Amino acid sequence: MKALRTMILFDQGNLSQTVDWANLYESYIRSISHIDHPIDSGKLTIRRMIKKTKSQSAQRNGVQFLRRRFLDYMVKVEKWIPEGKIHYDHDTNRSAIQLYPPESINYFEPITSGFGEFDFLTQTTNGMAAAIEWETGNISSSHRSLNKLTTLLSAGIIKIGVLILPSRDLYTHLTDRIGNIGELSPYLNFWQSFGNTIQSGMLAITVVEHDELSDDPNLPFLAVGNDGRAAEGKKKTQSHEI
């Protein structure tokens, strides 16, 4: 698999010029480059999407294989610790909300949902907290991941946030409605604008893509997962999976 580009949406404090960022970046880029199919082939070759017919839905590749290979390499070779939890005090990091008609009290909407875990959370050599998310959910999940990272950067809880997600070309051959840079692109200015509110912090997006496409019927589609959009697609069609 290849990393097409890494976009820095904001970098307050020139963190992208530090050795800590260089080491972190090189680590997860190595992990991306080791995602291959067939395994041990040295490159990621995936089946081209087969367009749907009257009797069968389109056949596409699942995403869990890609995420699993990334996590495995990060943990086993790069020695990262997965599923890091963030301790974020919502009550001390929010502002009162104005009500209409106006009331004399300050209103705070109750927080009923947490952030959950990040794929990876680490401390750099110089003590900067960094979080990495590998996006395998639908497009709304991609928005949520960037919102999580931006909120924690604004609060000063992390210094570096990274989201990894498919290119538009890769998305075409994956489970329908998976998050991808094409559908996030109209909103990048929104997340960029948060850089003006942050004293020190960096938000980056790395876009990944397959190395080759194949029409070889003997090459299996990447396995489809059992949750969310993947499960819906799996019910509609039976594809050859690994």
C-alpha cells in the first residue's frame, strides 16, 4: 500500500519540523507500506469493483483486512500500544449555550457520549501526546474522528493528531460509503480554521491507496467485515473473500 500524500491542516508551533514528528511519521508510513495483498507480495493489489447487475449488487473489497494489517505491524514491529484511552473532562472544557427565549441561567447541554478509544495513542520522546486514527467507518465516522482530534488539540490534551483514510480512487473499490478524502475535501477549511484557536498543536491527514488494480478472477476480494455498511453489503452479495 502506498501513502499518496500527507496534508497538514494546521501546525501551531512548527511541530512538523521536530524530530518527534519525523519519527512518528516514518513509523506509521512504514506500517502503511507493509500492507500487501496477496500477503508477502510486497504490494497491495486489489480486485477492481464489479458493477452490479439486475440480479446482484456490486462486489467490492472490505476494509477490515487493511486496518488489521496496519495495526498488526504498528504493534508487532513498530512497538506501538493500541487502543489508547483519553481522559477528557467535558465539564471543564465547554462553554455555556445561549437559550431562546433567553433565560437568566447559564445552560450546559448534558454530555451523554464519550470519545471512545483511539487506534493509537503515544507519548513522543519529548513528551508530546499523539493520537492516530485509521478510518474504516462510513463518512460520518471520518467527520467524528477529525472532530475528536480537533477537540483534544484545542484542549491541549494531545499535540499531534493524525487521520489515515482512503483516496477517492481506493474508495471506489471498497465497501460502499466508506470514509474517503473525496467526501471530506469540502470541509477541510473548517478544520483548518481551528488552528487559529490553538497555541501549540498539529493536525494531519494521510491519504492511502492501493498499488495496483486487478481483474484476475483468481484474486480474492478483501474480506468484508460483519458490522455497519460492510454487513449490509455482505447480505446483498456473496464475494470470494480471504
